[in-house]
Amino acid sequence: MLELKDITVAVGERRLFAVKSLVLQKGMIALVGRNGSGKSTFIRTILGEHADFSGTVLVDGKNPESLSALQKSRLVSVVYSRPRIFGNHTVLDVLALGRLPYQNLFSKISAADLHVIDQMAGLLKIKDWYAKSFNVLSDGEKQLVMIGRALVQDTPLLLMDEPAAFLDVVNRFELSVLLKKIADETGKLIICSTHQLDRVEKDCDGVLLLADEELKLLTDSSNFLKTINASFGIS
Amino acid sequence: MKIKADILLLLAGLLLITLLFGLNLLIGDVHIPWSDITTLLSGGEVEQKTWSYIVESRLNRSVAAVFSGAALAVAGIILQVYFRNPLAGPGVLGITSGASLGVAFVILGGAGAASIAGGIGIIAAGIIGAMAVLALLMFVSRFVHNPVTLLVLGLMFGYFTSAIINVLFLWANLDDTREYVLWGLGSFEGISTENLIVLVSVIGLFLLMAVFLIKPLNALVLGSEYASSLGVNLKTTKLLVISITGVLAAVVTVYCGPISFIGVAVPQLVRILWTSKNHTVQIPAVIILGAILALLSDITVRLSGNSLPLNTVTALIGAPVIIYTIIKLNKRLA
């Protein structure tokens, strides 16, 4: 699904990180690194929005920079940390936005669209919220709806840029368990940047570690924490 | 999704437009019976020859009101979603001021609106002025994230352009100055049939072009990052926003003067009245409500014996809506 070859990513003069070869097919992958190590830049590079790098990025065998926004929207969906919406949308309105890449000029919602929305809302157990106003939800509930919207987009790759940044401890725990469940049940590849390490060994199939200007994939789940802490110099 | 109620509301709106349109043909100092009006409209002749001019003038201002109201309201909803700002609109953001500046250069420069070169020049100058302000706003909005700050900036553009216009007055002769001041009060009155044809066809064309913004606007409520990930080409969208809102606001301003408040108030009212968030419903809704408000304003102006300026009437309707929005906005931000 995602392939990186001989990648070196920079921001201006500053080299952020490099990776020789990385292939990811599916599962829940945590993206871990200190502030400024390049987590968001990594996500933007995969989206084809950060051009300052050398090497090859392939999403589903294609170079994201050569794809149109519409083609990309059917391969990759995104969740950012702060959910904001302009207008008094209901939860169903927000979820339905995920079907946009498949709709005609008039964005009519088809029966097939509603089927996908129902399916994903069922997975997240938020079907009862359809008629609720998005703006009155709590931060945790909003983020759950935004994840639902990304799932409704029905892409093989989901990128999440610190989706738990504004969530409380309980919501973070529940989100972590949920993402693992989604990855297992849908066979999608989820890459989720996070600073929360207490659940990585239980809920992640792999960890992408950004440290010392290098991007490494850890796969031995029993040693995730030890390796991460060692690379950060904390014990 | 209560699609049926939304469609019923659209139909009711169309009906109301027809009624108001008829009313605007009927009322006036000269009483003309409805049967004579229909005879004249279908190309026949009536005993009183002068009535045909009166009906033509009433018809022209009604058509101008419908299309101008629709144009300003569509420009308003596009700007509000694009800048994610419920207070945005062609008037408050200074876009009509930009168009006014263009018009001022042409009128005060001595080329009257009546001459052909002046006519084309005014439209071109108005569109250039409007688009220049839009481009500047889009540049500035990268650094400004507070909705009220953007609004204040727009108002400052407005003050700045009127200051420049006041300086232009120094060189203009009395007749040109008078023509400009009258135009600046805003009115649907006195538009010639030739100019009306230009207004209707340009506005009609650019309202149709708004179809291409339906999907981008639906996605942009989540912000530009999310919109891009939903397959929206941000560059094309920006160009469409600049050209559609710029031309719509400029054409209305050139022919009817800088008309305030309709562009900001109508999208707010549509958000309250219509449930669907799809712009396939919202754009027709603002077109209809914009036309209704413009017709209502024009009828009020005419009932006052043409003594109330159009902008006074639109302010009476529009300003309360904006105050309500600011209060609501502050509740949400607090």
C-alpha cells in the first residue's frame, strides 16, 4: 500500500529524516517522534503536499505528486487534530462529506453512500448521533465523528495527525483501542502520529520511530516501549 | 435529511418572487390596471401611450432587483464559506468598494455612463477593482485567522477607497460629481433596457458557473486541508471564487450602485430556514431569498415615493441580522 525508497526529507536547509526502504501493507501503525522531528511533514509528504524531499514515495504503486486531488482522495483519507466546521451541520451531514469524492457535480447522496455511512457509523457505534448537531458534541465525540468521516471516504490508507491531541485520558484510551479494531476489521493501513505511548505495545502492529534524523519501523511489539525510550534517551 | 421541506420552501420562495414582481409592476403614482399591464407586457398597445414607458421602467427595475439580489447573495455565501466567516460578504469585505473605485475613475475621469466607450470601460473598471480587492483579501487572509479582524480589514479597504474617491472629486467637474454621488446611493431605478440585458446575461452566466463550486463549498466547511483531502483542487477553486464573486458583485455595483447588507444577511437567513447543508440546495435558496429581499427593498423604496435611498432600506433589514450573527459568534467563541 505504502512504499518509500531512499527518502530524505528536508524543510529548507534543515534535514528532517531519512529512510532507506519502507513497505507497509495494512494494520495499525503509530508514528512516534519528538516535537519537530517531522511527523506532520511525513504525513504531508505521503499526501504529496510536501515537495522538499528526494527519493520515491508510492501510494498503491503511484507517485502521489502525479495524482490529481480527486484520485488521491480515493486512496488516502486524513484526520487532523482539531475538528472545526463552518455551519450548523448534523453528525450525518459531516459523515456524508466523506462520500464527496464519489459524487457528481451536485453532491447527491445515493443509497450506496448511505449504506457505507451506516456501516462505518455502526463500527464506531455512533449511529444514534445522526440527528445531533456537530457543534454541541464534546471534543472526543467530534473527533470520533471525524474518524467516521475518514472511514466513510473508504480509502485503503488512513493518515491521522495527532487525532488525540485535544482528548482526555479516557477518550485517548478508547480511541487507541478503537483504531486497532478498525485496522483489524477493515484491513486498512492506518498511520497515526501520537505522543501517547502507554498503549502502543497492545494496540499497534508497528511503530514508525522518528529519531536522530532517521525513520525506523519497529515490528517487535514486546520491545516497542524499550526501543522508543532508549532512542529518546529516557529510561 | 428533510429534503422535501427544503424543496417546498424553494417553491414557496419562487411563488413569493412572482407575487412581489407583479406587485412592483402594479404599485406607483400612476395607477395602471393589471389588464393593461399584461397587454403591454405581451407586446400589445393600450389607450394611454405613455403607460408603456412607465411599465417598461417598472419592469426593468424589478428585473434588475431580482438579478442583483440573487447575485449579491450568491457572492455572499461563496465568500462566507471560502473565508469560513459568517460576517463575510461583497459589501463588508470591501469588494463593492473596489468596484466603486473603478467606476469612480471612469465617471469622474469624464467618460459618462451613457457613452458606449464609457459603458464598457465602467464594467471593466468595476470588475478589475473588485477582483483586485479579492486577491488582496486572499493574500491577507493567510495571516489573519480571526473572523472579525478580516471584517475590520474589509471596512478599512472601504474607507481607503472612499478617501481616494474624495481626492478624485478635486479634479472632477460638477456634473460628473453629481452623477457619481447619485449612483453611490444605490438604486434599481432608471436602468436602460440595453444595460439590463447586459446585467441579466452576465449575472445569469456567472450564477450558472457557481454549479462548479457546489462540491468545493460542501468540502470547504471543514477547512482547506480537509477539502483538499476530499479531492477539491484548491487552486481551481480559488480562481473560481475570485472570478465568480468578483464579476457578480462588480456588475451589480456598476449598474445599481454599491448595495450593502443583502450579500451578508441572505446566507445567514438561508442557514436558519433551510435544513440541507448541500450547496445544491443552499445556492438556489440564496438566489431566491436574495431576489425576494431585493424586491421587497425596492417596493419599500417606491412606497416612500422614491425618497428613501435603497441602502437605507437594505440596512434596516440587514444590520439586525449581522448583529444577531456577531452575538451568536461570540457565544460560540467564548
